Amino acid sequence: MVGAKAAAAPRFETAGLLSADGAFAGTSTALSDLLFYIETYPTSPLIMSPFKDYLPVPKALRPCPASDFTTWASPP
């Protein structure tokens, strides 16, 4: 028993579970993982056939003349 305690103590100490607060935190984390965070529905749907939608490529705008923005109070 002493050997098991000595072997497990460093692992619990580095995880922060050796104190009473750490044991409570570990227990509450395990319980919350089991009870509260069940992902029944995934956050993203299963995509069976991606990239089959038509995606139009927008036409580029032509540049504006420099006289359009050089007269501004705060030109870019």
C-alpha cells in the first residue's frame, strides 16, 4: 500500500489533485464530463458531398481615379 501511495503521489501532485480542493476539482470534472457534457448532436452536420454547389466568382471592380479621393479631408 505504501509503495502504491508513493508511486501515485507525484502524479497526483503534478495534476493538483493531492489537496482537498484538488480532489474536489477532479471529482467535479469527472462528474461533469459524465453528466453534463454529452454531445448528442454534433456541432457541425455531416457533409456527404462537399464542393458541389455552384459558386459564382464576382467580377472585380475597376479602379477609381485618384481625383475621387485626393480631395477628401482625410484621404487614405
